[in-house]
Amino acid sequence: MKSIRKYSKKRTAKRRKKSRSKELKVAVSWIELFTDKNEAWWVSEIQRLIVKHSRPTKDPWHGTTQTEKVVVDLVKLVQKHGMPKTGPQYDGNMRMACILSYVLALWYLRLHRAKAYDPRRPVRNRQAAYFGRLNYANALFLAITDESLDQKLFPGQRWETPFDPYPTDGYFV
């Protein structure tokens, strides 16, 4: 009986070692694939730019920020980290827009959540922040999924699902 227990303990210890030695593979995020920088880096850069372009006011809680300078510097960061130097090119306007909109939405939504859940803030303000964030997230979701305005936004554009069983195979890229 002792030898079975001893064997069982050794075997369990070996199993533990093996399972610990396996590294967890973390999926790379979309923004990291496009820029080699993760979400935390982008959020901290926006925060850094806000501090850089802010000055104190009489209100001890809030300074005033030259927002246009923050955005200009952010565009420069996206240009530096998000636009490929080599390899297949992607429409530069579209790439800038997708990276910039993602980074700004990420910062805004996470910051708004932080304000809504901050117990140092009055509950009334926290609830307003919560609903403001929810309304923005809903509007963003509709902008992403609602196709009802596409013909008005891009007049003259022809529309055909790329999964049509008999698609038109165009030549324009």
C-alpha cells in the first residue's frame, strides 16, 4: 500500500511540473497586430499627451487642455506606429481612421467606466457617467452595424454581398 501511495505522489508531482511548464499563449490584440503596441500603451500615451498639453486652473480637480494639440500628437503617434513602412499597402486614410477611432474609443470607454465606478465621486455623477458611456457604446454599435444609411453616405456605390453564390468579380482594387 505504501508503494502505491509513494508512486501516486511522484506521478502527481510530475503532472504538476508538466502543467506549470506549459506557457499560456495570449492572443495578440487587434491594435497590437496593427501597431506593435497594446491597449495599455495607447491609453497611457493619450494620458501622457493630455498632461503634456494641459495647464492648471483655479479648479483644483481639473486643468484645461489644448485638445487639438493632443489629437495632433496622437495622429503623429498613429502615423509612426500604425502605418506600414514596407509590405502591402492599405488605404492610408482608412488605416489612420480605423486605428485612431479604435484608440480614442478605447480610451474614452475605459476612462468613462473608471469615472462611473469611482467611489470617490458622487453617486449622481457616477450614474450619469454610466449612462453616458452606455449611450455612446450603443451609438458606436449602431454606427458599426446599421447599414440603412450606406446608400446616402456613399451615393453611386454599388452593393453586393461578397458571399453571393453568383457574384460579380470586379477588377477595381
